[in-house]
Amino acid sequence: MIVITGATGNLGKGVIDNLIKKCGPNHLIASVRDLQKASFYQEKGVSVRKGSFDCIDDLKTAFEGASQVLIVSANTLGEEALRLHRNAIDAAKLAGVNRILYTSHMGARVGSLFAPADQHAGTEAYLAKSGAAYTSLRHGFYAESCLAMIGDGLKRGELRTPEDGPVSWTARSDLAQADAEILIDSENWNGVTLPLTAPQAWTMAEIAEIASDISGRRVRHVVVSDQEWLDAKMAAGMPKIYAELLLGSFQASRRGDFAATHPALENLLGRPARTIREVLTAFLREDPNHQ
Ligand SMILES: NC(=O)c1ccc[n+]([C@@H]2O[C@H](COP(=O)([O-])OP(=O)(O)OC[C@H]3O[C@@H](n4cnc5c(N)ncnc54)[C@H](OP(=O)(O)O)[C@@H]3O)[C@@H](O)[C@H]2O)c1
């Protein structure tokens, strides 16, 4: 039995759909916070169990009988994220799960300027100390996060960013498929994975060029100071904590934290990964399937 947490989220749903295609629904359990939100699993034939990372007892029950649990990291910021992930690891241990898998991030390291990468490193360290067999999936930076960060600018024709560095933006749907492949063959994936990324890394200036090419009109890239970028985001209504988090992603990219690329993802997929050009084309042409 394989339990997937975050099963009402984009990645969790994608992992489950890929596992259904490969092995059918019978040995899958979707672990969710809100059972109502997960009612669509009934027609897919997937069992659903309730479990929030806030409650170790409920989670332990949700994980009972599982050989593997995929802990999809919570979309929560700061120390709270670490606390929740520790709870999930503790619950999996208490339930006697054979292998714990966790969705980490490329460039995860203590002290990263990108706060989630620091929290992922903390969770990885906890997982390594847990004594359980584990796999930490070092996901590439979601291409969808790139769209969320700069999509408006690309559509407006002027992309204003702080100084950046190359990022190997990777489609979340490819990562969901790769995670499913790893779950099927997890004994061969012990410890921290190689970076699971698309094969090329791009700077913001290059992304503006690609967007210009796709849309047929010039998208200018303008580099602004960190403070100017932060002030503009907050003036536009972005909460400070979120604006600082995004600024941290630019600062970490400058250090080269997200520049790595590796064929591991494409080897798992058995096909080319989705390129940033494909993702941008769908977005700029408003394809509702770009997710
Ligand atoms: N690699 C990257 O570039 C990147 C970018 C963005 C995010 N991420 C990470 O990847 C994760 C998965 O991505 P996604 O696109 O699937 O995110 P998503 O659509 O926002 O889904 C997040 C899932 O986590 C669940 N969750 C949140 N807090 C929880 C808790 N306390 N206990 C149990 N479940 C909880 C949510 O449940 P509800 O449906 O009940 O809210 C949801 O199912 C994110 O949560 C984030 O940690 C990675």
C-alpha cells in the first residue's frame, strides 16, 4: 500500500493519476486534510484517509498498513513547515512504514537565501536521522512558480526583476510522473536524489527573449535593485513575508543554487522533459491545460 499526502494538491493529484495509470488504484491511499475536497477520488477507485500534519495520531492512522508514504511538503512558510514535516515523519515511523519519501527542492541547504530551501534541508536532516529507509526527491524549481512570479510582467511586455541567475525551471506534471516512477522502484532510490530537473537552465533575460519570440512582441527585461523590487511588490499588495521569500529565490539563483541540470528526470520519464518554452507558450496563449 502506498499513501500519498497532499492528495488534494496539484502535485499529489498528479502523482496519484500517474500511479493509477501504471498499477491501478487498489493499492493507493490518498491522505488529505479535508475529505469533502477529495470526493473525486471515489470514482477513481482510490481510498481516502483523513490526516493533517498538525495531528500525529490521525496521521499515524492514515499511514497504517502502508509500505511507503510520500510526504508532499506543506505549502506553509517558516519554522511551521519544519514542525509539520517532522510530525509527518514521526507518524510514518510510528505506523511502521517501510520507506518514507519526501518532496524536497533542488539547492536545499541550511542557510539558503531562499527560505524553503533551508526548511527542506532541515527536513532532510531529520529524515536522515529518523533511522527509516527514505528517499528525498530533490524537485527542480516548478515552471509554474516562474509563471506565478513573472507571468504578469511577461504579458505586460516589461519584466522587472532583481539581478538573477539561471534556473532549470521544471514542469510540475513531469515531477509528478517522475515521483510515481520512483515510488514504483524506490529500493533503488535511497537517500537524497540527484536534482530532478529539465535539461536547461535559463536566466530572466533569456526568458524575456523566449517570451518575445512566442508572443511576437518585445518583452523588455529590466534589472532593478532588490529594495526597489521589494517595495514595488508590497505596494502592489503582496504580503511582506511572501515578497521576501520570492526575493530570496532571486538572491539564491544569483549564487547558482538553481542552475544545476541532470538527465535523471528525463531518464525516469523516458521522454524529453517539458521545456520552459512549451510552458510559456501555453501560458502566453492562455491554454487552460498549461498546469
Ligand atoms: N519545487 C518547487 O518549485 C515548488 C514550488 C512551490 C511549492 N512547492 C512545494 O511543493 C508542494 C506541492 O506542490 P503543489 O503544487 O501540489 O502545492 P498545492 O497544490 O498548494 O498543494 C499542497 C498540498 O499540501 C496540503 N497541505 C498543506 N498543509 C498541510 C497540512 N498541515 N497537513 C496536511 N496536508 C497539508 C494541501 O492540503 P489542502 O488541499 O487541504 O490545502 C495540499 O493538498 C507545495 O506544498 C510546496 O511545499 C515546490
